[in-house]
Amino acid sequence: MLIQHSFRFWRKIMTHSTKTLVLAFVAAVMMGIPCTAQDVEPPFTWEGKGTGSFISEGGIEVLDFQFELSVDEQGMVKGQTRSENGDAIIKHVFSTEKKQYDWPGFFTRNIVIVFMLNEDGDTPMLSILNGRILLDKFLYGEVMLTTYEAGSDTAKALGIGDPEATLMEGDELPNSLKSALKKCFPFGTVKIVGDYKQEDTSAAAGSEAIALFNKKDLKDGYVYQKDSDADPKSVWKVQNGELRCSGNPVGFLRTRQEYSDYKLVLEWRWLEKPGNSGVLLHMSGEEKVWPLCMEAQLMHARAGDLIGMGCKFSENKAGKDSPISYTPRMNESNEKEPGGWNKYEIICKGDTMELTVNGQLQNKATGVNISKGYIGLQSEGVPIMFRNIELTPLR
């Protein structure tokens, strides 16, 4: 019965063209490299080459390919392979911790790497690499295939549906993942060799963090408020080096200089009951309560949401006719209890943005159609405090 099932499954796979199978294989074989990255701190880039043996309509074939892979400061993984048959990208990566190998002083890791093939087509499939990194020098393993069913236990166990591929490390692979692998079809073998280089992308050479406000007064900022008759100093005050906002009237405090390609770090806490506020990024155009900008949300329990006011980005979940773009945070809220200090780390580089709240990556936007502007803090109804507002230029 098992043989018959495997034969039917194999015939179904073979209905795809040789090129399609090769692309599936290329996608899978590339993915093992991130595991060696556990020994160095991101960001870094891997570059290398690999050789795989697999079964095609013409018999046993050998495929040579090149790959490049990057891991950013939050551990998010990107990469692709290139061969004469095309390119492929990462979908998800699982990794176990280093373990002692048979030879003294040498170590190995188990890895599982997952991709989706033909995601927008009629017959989407998952391509999986199940293997080991040996000696932190080369990877070897098997390539596996399975059909893809959205929302299935197998798809969930293999990480399909997550916003980004993430490198996960643990003592053992989850039982749900092991069970899912038993449902996959062995397809070929692979070996990859390569090397990594540390990337100095966190800050431009020689650059240091810049305090956006001087911790003494408001001279470094420009205040806009809906009620122009209100005294800005009654809304925004500096106390013991910390910036206090009363919340009324609504408006914002922004920098006097425009910025692009930077890492912004700041802390905030609610003084009384929690409410609403935001960090305004790439502000430009008319001065108004809600200007053209990208907003890193500060609304209580929604920190990590990303809103485009008058601008667009690829991950937009709002309707086509909506005046704003929007994508929610990736994970459950990890904010501190009201009164506790929270920390935002925001990376703006080119057309991408990443929002990290209290050390956890909560959002990422790509294809943002604005890349430069002022940086602002919202006054939006309730008292809030900010401190340690610093910007580091990126390369």
C-alpha cells in the first residue's frame, strides 16, 4: 500500500517539467547555510556553491548552483540561489543547537529548510532540505517534496504562512515538524560548501548615535499642533532629560532635519492611563495633524503595527480604496504593563522598515514608496513620556 501510494505521488510529481523540479531542488539545497551562522552575530552574508544529485525524467542528474544569503540584526533570513535553470528564495528555516560530533573538537547541527514552489500556480508544492551542517564547513542532506495544502497541519508544522523566514534554534526539532517530514517524499541529495563574511551594516563607518533632542529644551525640535493658540511648552516639556507630552492638543514634535537610512532607538511609557501615540517616520509635505509619513504605532497593546499615511508598501492589509496602508504586528503584544518603559528599535534602510519592540521583531515593510523625511513624536490625547531618543546612520 505504501509503495503504491509513493508511486502515485511520484507520477504526480513527474507531471511537472524537469525545469520545475530543478527549481524546487535549487530552492531547497540553498537553505542549509544559515545554520552555520549561529556561531557569529548578525548581520552577515554567506556566499558559496553547491552540487546536488536528483532524479529527473532523464535519470540521475547533477546540478551546480551558487547562493548568497544574508541575516540581519534581528536574525531575519533572506537569500537566493542561482543556476542555469533559474533562481529560488527562502521560505522557512529550522535549526538545532551545535552538538559534539564523533571527532573530538568537531560539531554538527541538524537543519530543516522549507520553500514553497509555484505558490501562485495550480499545483503549489513544498520543497524541503533535511540535513546536517558538519564541522561548520559544509552541509549535506536530502531534498524532500510534498504537496501543499493551505492551513494543513503539515504546512503549519513546516512554518508556511509566517511573514518571514526566521532562523529557529533548539535542542531538538519539534515533534510536529518530525511528523510532517515523514509525509514528505525523498527526492535527491545535496552538498554545499561556502564561507561567510561579517557585514558592517548596522552603522556607517565612524558614525555614532545622534541624540535627536538635547535633553534640556525644545530647541532641536519643531512643534505642530491643531490648536495654534496653545503654548507648545505646555504640551511638550523636558524633565530630567526625559521628554514629557501632555497629549493635548493633538499634533507632533518633529526634528528640524530630514533623515534617511538609519536606526532609531527610543523608549516610551504611559504616565497615567495608556492611550494612543506614534513615531512618525519619513515625514514630508504639508504640516498637519496626520502628515504624509510612515507611522510606527504606539497605541497601547498595538506597538509594532505599521501605518502608511498617504504612502504605500508591499505588505499593506488595508483595502485598495483606503486612504492609509496598514499591516499589523507579527506577534502578540509584548509591551510592559502601563507605567513601565518600553523600547522601540526602528531600522529604515532604502525602501524597507523593521520595527522591534522590547527586543522582539514585530513588523517589516518592503517597497515603501518614501525613504526620507523628518522624524516626529505624536501628541494624541493622553500623557506619554519619551527618553533616550537616538539615531545611528546606516551604511
